[in-house]
Amino acid sequence: MPESTSDEDWVAGLRDLARDAAPAVPVDVSGAVRRGRRRRAVRRAATGGGALLAGCAVVAVGLAAVPSLLGGLGSSSDDSGSASMADAGDVAGGQSAASSVDLSVEDLAAAVADGSIAFDGATSDGAVPAPEAGGTVEPLVVVQVGTPDPDAYLRALGAAVDVRGVLSTPRDVTAAQWPDAMTRCLDGAGWDVTAEGDGWRAEVQPHDARSFLADVGTCAGGLSVR
Amino acid sequence: MTVVMADVGEDSPPVVVPPGGSEDAGPTTGTAGARIAWTGDRDADFTAFATRAQAELGRTAWLLTGDVHAAAELVQIALVRTYTAWPRARAGDPTAYARRVMANARIDTWRRRRREVLVAPEAVPHTAGVDAGAAVEHRDELVRALAQLSPQQRRVVVLRYLVGLSERETADDLGVSAGTVKTQASRGLHRLRATLGDLRGGADA
């Protein structure tokens, strides 16, 4: 029986053990910068533009801004796809006349795929002003409820974005764990996403829709539902 | 405090100042051993900070989660949020800021899940540069021991003993009283000692 060591000595040993045993944790610094920039831009746009519907218990899409900002894309509303576009309203003066609706990931993917919302390069084609350019763009609120069929989910995403940047070693998760794993993954990617019930909701600037879908694809592709 | 602020120009790269003076270069910050003189360029400063702090943040995240994947996610969350709040983080100790984000992120997760999830130690990749067998064995041992603590005890033990914060710093990080830290640290340590036994073989002290 070895003689007892003091707590201080024992803690020193514990610290050494932890230092030696800890695995290398991969850290993507440049990715953090990139995602931090995006998160910051989203927050600035949301708060600076006064676009958030403060105080409302809204799980909604502030899509009112989109059609009018799309300009050349025509109609102020588009209900033809599964993405429900709210009434165009008058956002030119900063007013939001949105009748809010939820938007699922599949809805968003369909809207991006059919051109209703399709503009990561918004500033280059002049369709949608980036927040930095002074545009008042309300964030889309994307709601995920429950765990979807992974294959169908990725197919829907694949219609809008190139879903191939998946992790090389997918993590096994249960269907119950999937929403939380997705929430953490998207949060780690810099999106404003919060867990909600058995799913999550995220606020996404329209001009980031494609990037968001790509990250959803990456996160979803990195999870293997068992 | 091991990070100093010094705006020396928008375009200059961050300057790493060798350790010296009477700085408290304890084990509490990832930038221990050197100081970074801020340039005022957000991206450059943050990158300099994150590059230096990543190993320590990764280790802390792993100790909090017991899983390398979850730890990687946790560090990424912390870094993104630290970047977003960079002026505030930089005004204090960015490593401490990131660490607090990690602790709070974990707390949020625990509250949502009502339980802590530890992934099997075999899912953790080997550490390069050390004897793989021993490292895996120690890792396994440590993860199991930490898993036996309550989430609160584990957070306290990790921050207080493994990260090396004071009771006050631990309390501040976790948003609890110093008395709670003292109690939880004592109980957690007692339990860890009972589980891990004698550690002198692996200690330098």
C-alpha cells in the first residue's frame, strides 16, 4: 500500500496524466474566422436593420424582404414551390408586412433550386444587397422538426447545393440524437441555430441560403443515423 | 494574465512577445509562455490568439466532454463566438472568454439533454508522439473516472484542477459561488482519488 500523497501532489499527477492522455483535438482556426465573420454579419444585419420581429413568438420566415429585393426576379410572392413566400410587403422603407411562415430545410432547398432564392453571389449580380451594402434583409427562419429520412434529406439538399463535403468518418447517432448533433454542428459552423423541441431553428440571411444549405448537407452527411 | 493589448497599427501582424517579467503565466491560459501584442486587425489578432490557444482549448474541451468529436465541435463553437465578440474578448483574456463559452455551451447542452453523454474511449484517436498504448490506457482511465462525476463536479474539477483556475476564477466561469466550487471540487477530487488511486508514477511533482 503506497503512502498517501497530499492533494496538491495528487492533483499535479492528475494534471500530468491529463496532459499526456489528452488526444489532439482538431481545430479549424481559419474556419472559425470565416464562420465568425458570417455570424457577425448576420447579427449586424439583424440588429442594425431593425429586421427582427422583436418580442414576437415568431417561428417564421421574414420573407417579405426577399421578393422586393430580388427585383428582377419578378413576382412579389411565390407559392409555387414548397417554400412559402410571405406577402412582399413594403420593405423599401424598412417596413415588414410579412405574414410569417415556417420554412423547412427542404422548402429552402426547393426555393433555392427553383430560383426563388438563389444568391450567394448576391452582390455580384445586384439582385440582393448584402447587409454591409445597407440592404434591409430579414432573416429566413428555417425550422427543422424531428429527424428526417437521411437519404431523402440529402437528396433534397442536393437539388440546391453540392453536398459532397461530408466528414470522412461519419458519426453514428441515434435518431433521437440527430437534432442535437445537427444543432451543434451548425452552431459550430457559425449559424444562429437553437435547439427547439425535437428539432432546431436557424436564422439565415437570404444571401447566405446556399451556404447554409451546404453546411446543413455537410453536417447531415457527417452523421450516420443508426 | 498572459495576453497584453497593444494597438500597434492596422496592418502589422500580431507580435508575440517572449515571456518575462512578473506575468502570472500559470496553466490557466493557452497563451501562457508568450504574450500577443494586438495589432488592431481583427482577423490577424484572432488568428494569432486561436493558433496559440487551440491546444489548451482542445484539451479542456476534451476533458469536459470525454470525446474528441464533441470536443472539436465545442472548441469550434467557442472560437466562432469569441471571434464574434472579439472586442469584448480581447479586452480581457480571450482564452478565458473562450473557455467560459465552452463551459456555458456544455451547460446548455446538459440542460437540454438532462444528462451527459460520454462516447466510448476507443472512438478517440491516438495521440501522436507518445506511447500509443499507454496514452490510450491513461485516456480510458481518465475518461472513465471523470464520467463518474456529476456534470457539475466534472466542470469544477476540470476547471479548478486540470485547467488550474483559482476557486474564484472557476466560480466566475461557471456562474456559481466560490463556496459551491469549494464543495464540488472537494467532493469531486475525493471521488477521483478513490477511482484513480495513486498517480505518482505519472507525475513529475
